Amino acid sequence: MIKRFFILSSLCMVLGVSAQNSHTVVKGDNPYNIAKKYGITVDELLKLNPKFKDGKLAIGDVVTVKAEKHTAPVSKPAVAEKAKSNAQVGKIILQPKQTVYGITKQYRISEADLRKLNPELDSHMKIGDEITLPLDSIKKYGSEQQTAPVVAVTPKQVETQVETSVPVTTEGESYVIQAKDNYYRITKQFGISQQELYALNPGLEEKGLKPGETIKIKKIKTDTASVSEPVNPKTKIDSGSEKSAAAANTAISADDYVTYTVQQGDTVFSIVNKFGVSIDELIALNPDLSNGLKTGMVLKIKKQDPAYVKKNGDALSVVLMLPFGYSTNETQYRGMALDFLTGAKLAIERNARGGQKLDIKIVDSGNEASFKNSMAQINPDNTDLIIGPFFKSNVIDVLDFTKNQKIPVVAPFANSPELYNYSNLIIVETNDQTYADKIVEEVRAVYSDQKIYVVADSKKDIANYIKGGLEKAVKNPNIIIVNSPAEIQLDQNMMTGQSAPVIAILASDNDAAGEAFANKIIALSKEVQGVKGFSMYYSPVFEKKVDDLSQASLVYLMDRKINADGNFEKEILAAYKSKYCKTPPKYAIVGFDVVNDMLTRENKKGEIFKQMNKVQTQLATKFEFVKSKANGAYVNTGYRVIRLVP
């Protein structure tokens, strides 16, 4: 008998996994005071807790927060007392692929001494973390890139200092970006405006803050004998009774913001969505928001880049840029483009029948070499929407070509941090880290001291990302990354000697790996009850072996799944089959979903960005867009969770 499976919709923000612990909500708690207590921003708190994205907290709720700040540039007194009495210490910044073993070998220090200097070493082994080492070892065996900006001190000096201190640069004008840093923290810490920071570091605004990189800051006078007092009183963390100094540190003139009077029914979250700003930017300009939102309040709102507004005619002028390759006789992507077009045409005809006036132009985007010539077919003064091209480099070319007009550009497949700075870009493809974060959340919910196997692809990037997330999310993790599902083995109960169930995670989108994974967890679940399988990606075998895989309670994610029982879906499938005499292939489904979603968000004035906060599910794709940052791209964070139930 075929087992039932349930499709649940979910949302996960684009973010990295960071050091975490939890906080239980008590009377009087709200997102503002919780974030302040743990030294994080409200945006960061909500990204760590997507189920509380509306900001509504109830007493007893458990929210995830970042671990305590570790900003002290020197070791704690307890560490110093155990170190050699006259040894100076410094810090290095953890680089990719560095391990405890590698550090002991490179810096000629025993693991015992390393752990004495770093009591919480195991929880501070992610890229960008600071590791305390003897200063002589750092100077002799380290590299300039790895060295953290600290002043060397002896243990005796450490004992006389308080824990709260400010980062001190080696030359006074540079600072190495830490994993927990953001623009607000850095500008507040060093008493400069964000505009001054950009001026000191050309290109920083475009590429963003990257842990481990060195940036220039204002020169700071620092007493190297003692750093127990902050250079500027504004660098102290505000207490709950004090007003935030954020507004004082935000260099913004009256010409840079608009005002908005709070209406009955408004929430902070409806306001930030309405104006496309972050919560922290809103609080920075309106410190009184920390005391709650009140009807009648007049808020300052940072002005955003002007959105595109239609200029010509009643019809919506839409350009589809597809890689047919006829101009170059390159056929590599032609089938993909033709399928996409069949689905797009169905969506166009459907919206036209509904009364939408459309002027559609299809442009052959050719290949990499000929692409720029294809842009000559676009009139930027009379184009309201561009869907395509498919590839990242081409998308950037189109964005640069249309930058003066701010024409909305939709990227059906390209998703990269390099694209997040473009305010007129809509990114459709959900990225891998969003899926990985959800897998970590799913595993954490069922974890009970089982051994965890992660099946990696050839690059192992996502597998390592999942491992890092699980190491922070569960207690006493035992996680093994393997190259093949064949390496997954049942655990053994130390008390009884009997086989014990394991958790298996597939972090590869290869269909062959998917089939091998399915067969392996089916076999293991027949040997012992309680085996649980998770997959970041859909594999066709999952639907073929629903009965057997349900015994392992398989959970997998996908962004394109047709609900064949839905009336809307039945209508579209029937229309496609009537028109093309076949069921829609993969890229036809994508073509319909992307084009239909974008056209249904448009109005007669071409103001698509006013409709981006709507959550919509088309034939097989969930669209739930969020701003990557203020004045940044819209990124789709929607996907579906499929759970196979025994």
C-alpha cells in the first residue's frame, strides 16, 4: 500500500551558521531587549529564528541567540594564570581548513598547552574565530594574514584588565574583520560613519564585509600598557535604560530620509517590508522604537534607490533573454531554452486572457562571446521587465546595461553573493545554504545522541557547512563525512552490543548518489528501527520507493513539486498537454512558474517591487522573496519540505 506523504511549506533566511545558544522568553521580553542582551542585532536574532519572523514571542518560547561576545583582545585571567609566568600571548584568526592538529604542528605547541590557553577551543573552531597562542610562536611561525589585531601582553598584565575592552589595531589605521562583524558594529566601535568607512575602503560597499580581510578605519589613540577602558564612551554597550546611540552614529541628512506616521494596525515588520529597509536601520534612525511602536509616531525612513516606474504606453513591455544560440550555432542550451519558452508562453497567454496588456520580445542571448551584441536588441527607455538571462556573468552585463533606468531584471537560475548588491534584481533560485540550514534544523528536532553520517559531493563544501551547523546545534555530536552512501554503517550500543540506528544526510544532488543513498537507508532500516534519512535535494528514486523510504522517515527538500491534486495545477497541466501534446518537462515548469509569478506581481504602471512581499506558489515553485539587504536584491527563500510518514 502506498504510504502518504505530506508537503509542508517553509522559509529559511539567507545567512550563515554561527555560534549559538538559547534564551527562554520571560515576561517583558521582546526582540529588542533580547538582541541587546546578547549583543546582536534584531535582524540577526530573527534570521536565527525564522519561525518568529513576525516578532511575536510568548513566555516560555525558546529562541536561538549568538553565544556571548568574545571581543577581548587578550586571554582571560584564568587562562593567563596557567600559562608561563613571563610568556607574552597574542591571537591568530582561524583560516579555512585549519584544525587543532594543524595549529599545534604549525606553531610548535602541544595540544595540552593550546587548550590551556583556549579553554573553549572546541566551540571556537570556525573560520574567523580568534585563537590565543604564545606571541613568540605567532611571530616565528605565523603569517601576517592570520594574525589578529591585538597588543601583546604578559599574563600579569592580563590579570589587571577588565574583560570589556575595545579592539586595538597594530598600526592604528587597520582592522581585521571578524565573523560577527557588521557595518553597524564597526562604525559604532570606531566612532565613524558608514559613509566614512566606505570612503576609507573603496569597493567595500560593493563586496561587503568578509571575515579575515583587513579594512582601514580612523586612527585610534591607544595605551598599549592597558586597554581596559574604551577609547570612546560610545563604544560601550548601551544599558537597557539608556537610549541607543545608533542615531547619533548614523551620518544621514534630512535629504536622505522620508517620514512616515504610524497607522493603526502597523507593525515594525509591516513597515520594514513596506519601505524595504532592515529593522536595525529603522531603529538606528528611530531609537524610541526600542520602547515599542505606537500609533501616531512619526518615523524616519532611510530613502531607498528609486524603483523603476513605467514611462511609455499602456502595454507592459517584457523582454525574455534565452540562450537559443542560433546566432552562433551553439546548441548546448537550446533544448533548455525552448522548454523554458513553452512554459513562458502558457503563462503569457493566461495573463493576456485575464486582461493584462503585454508586449513580449524574445531575444536570443547566444553564448558568452556574443552576449553583449544581443543587448543591442533591448531598448532600455521602453522596457518594463527583463526575464533572463540564465547565467551570472550575463546577468551582471544586463544589470550594468540598465543601471540608469533601474529596469527590474529577473535571474531564473543565477544566485551568487556578487549579485546581492543590485537593487533592481530579482533572484529566483533558492541557494544551497538555505537548504542546508533547514536540514540542520530538521535533524536537530529529532536528534537523540545518534551517530550522524553526511554523504558529500566531490567538493564537500555543503557537507562541511552542514557539519559545522550541527556541531553548534546539537549536544555531543558525532558527525562523519563520507564520500559514498556505502560507507554508512549502523552504530553499536556500548551497553548491549546490539546495533543502534543512525542519522544519514545526503548533501549531493547527483541522481546516482540519490539512488545509492535511498537503497542504503532502506537496507539499514530493515536491520534496525529508528534509522532516519534526510536529503537536501530531490531524487527521482524517492517517489519510486515511497513505501520503503517511509520506514526511514525520509525528509527531503525541493523547490519544484507539483501538487497534482490542486485545481490550479490540474488546469495548467491540462492546458500544457493540450497545447504541446505532452506533460511539461522540468524547464517548461520553471518557465511557466517564473513568468507567471512575475506577471501577476506587475501592475499597469510596471511597479513590480510594490508586490514583492506577497508569498505565491505557482505550478511547482514557492516564491517567498526577501531583501538581501537594504538597497539590495530580492532573493527567493521559498522551498518545500517533503516528509515520508511510516
